[in-house]
Amino acid sequence: MTQPEQPVDAAPPDDPPPPAADVLQRTSMAAERTWLAWWRTALAATVGALGVGRLAPELLHVAAWPYIILGAGYSSLAIGLLVTGARRQRDLQNALHGGHQAPLGFGLVSLFTAGGVLLAVLTIVLVIAQT
């Protein structure tokens, strides 16, 4: 007895859902990668602070104080990213174990976006004004 042929465009049979422990582990690891991304961004802001606050005045042969203030702004951004990343990691872990969502609030996204844009614009203005 022959079996009927399946149409070419038929969808493959559905795979069974992964076990709950596997989903929990993958979600936990994704939260950890998110935390590491916050750290990488904070390290980049720290490097920016050093570059703007210490190296730029020497390379451009200009007054150091405006660059030091701007570098402090980048350092403040780095600190904010580290603190927020740690809080975000805690919130994601609590949500994971509590079975609920933990969306990142738009207010926080707006704050970091506005701060980043302000620092970038001030850097551009300062470099152009002192060249």
C-alpha cells in the first residue's frame, strides 16, 4: 500500500513547544546579554569622556575647561548607563521569575536619547568653535 504524497507547498508539521526550563534559560541569557550591552555602552561613554576631557584639548591646543566639563557629561552618561543597566537586569530577572513583562519605559529611553543628543551637539559646537 502506498502513502499519499504531500503537496509541495504544505507546511512542515509543527514542532512541539520547548520545555519551560529551556525557555527560562534562554530568556535569562537574553537578559544577561542586555545587561552586558548596557555595560559596553557605558564603557564607550567612559572612553568618550576621556577622549573629550583629556585628549581633545591637548590635540587641539585649546583651553581645557570646556572639554573637561563636556567630559564630565560623558562620564555622567556612563554612570547613568551602569546604574540603569543594573536596575534593568534586576527588573528583567524579577519579571522572568514572576511570569510578567518588564518593558523599558519611554521616559527613560527619552532621557538617555536627549542626553546623548545634547552631548553630541555640544561636542560638535565646541570643536567647531575652537578650531
